Amino acid sequence: MANVYSVVFKDSNKAYNFRYDDKLEVNDYVIVDTENGLQYGKILNEVEVKTSGKEFKEIVRKATKKDENLFYENLKDAEEAKKKCIALVKDFNLNMNVISARFSFDRTQLLFDFTSDTRVDFRDLARKLASIYHTRIELHQIGARDKAKKVGGVGVCGEELCCTRFLNKMDGITMNMAKNQNLALNPNKINGSCGRLLCCLAYEDENYLENNKGMPQIGQKIKTEKGEGQVVSVSILERKYSAIVDGNKEEFYVK
């Protein structure tokens, strides 16, 4: 039975599983076989599986110092390729914003990520890039959230962006999540650096939904032990609300 290891790559914090016949250690660097050609990655941890592991792609070998040097050379050349692509985009007058470029480890592919508000016919651009770099060219149109993940930054909380730091999967975020948490629907407050709704709105949504059961709504007229009043504020997590009763502001808890 082959050993199975979780491997991460420099341009992604998502881990992928690969098999290898020999033993490897955490933080070892390896060359792996992927759908985008050979890639240079780092062992995150060993994974326990109940199968033979044959369903996973293979770790080709443990990386050498020569592999490491080639990896960094590829990073440098990819940055130059990105600059060249940006210049060509202007020459072809294309409505696209080039975000990143990366070579596969064996340089059989050169991949560019870009954003655009419309669909872009980049066939002439791809042909020109192929004539310059003599390798397979791929251009991927990505969304605002994916752009933020690649570029990075600091969120409104003062921490590094969640999508850059640890989020492997970005689920759908809805306006209802902000409403469930009784947040002011101010774009400056509920939108992230990408201009889309904050990913963290989803983190505690289930807790808010659960705690909101039986809670009154702001503006609702309600009967209390001190008489009839009108709700003026609600604290969902504390299951507490304030209401004006006979001209006085009173606090009440919902059991």
C-alpha cells in the first residue's frame, strides 16, 4: 500500500493528496504529477486512507536543490511573462486585467489569470504569447473573490484576508446572512476587499439562525411582563431585546 501525503503549492493554500511508495517527512519539498504538468510542492502532512492509494496522482520524487533553483527561476520568469502579457493586452486593446502568471515546473504550460467584466476573445493574444514562450498558453478568467485570494491584503478586521490565509473553499455568501445577524446593510461594512459580501458572514450564520428563534423584530409591538411596548433593539446572541414601555426603555430576555 502506498503512502498518501497532503501537498500544498505556493500559489494556493488548498492541499491535494498524492501517493508515494517511500517515506517522506512534513515540510519536505516534492515534485508531483498534476493535470497542469509537473509541479513543485511541500508536504503538509501524511494522510490515513483505507484504500491502496492508487486513485491518487503520484509524487514523482523528493525535490533536489537543483529543483528548488529551477522553481525560483520559474517564478522570476513568470513575473516577467506577466509584465509582457500586460503590455500585449494594451497592444491588442483587450478589456482584461492580468492578475498572475505561472509556469508549470517542467515549463510545459504557462498559465495566466485575469479578470474582466465581459467575455474576452483572447485568441490572438494566446497565439502571440505562444510564439514568444514556445509552450502551451492558458488564460483563465477569474472572479473578484479569486482575485482577492491571489493578490492578498488585510480585511476590515485588521487580519490577513481569510481567503488568502486559510479558506480552501469559498461557499456562496448571501445578503440574508447579513440580515440574520441584524447588521446594517451598508456596503462599506458588509463587503470585503474584493467588493463582494464578507466571507466571514457565513462563519456564525447557523448560530445566529438558532439564537434568533422566538426573538422579536425591531419595530414589533409586543406584550411584556411590564406591559405592551415596541421593540427598539435586539441582541441575538444574548437573546435579549429592548422595548419602550410606558415611555421607558426596558430590557427583556427571551428564554
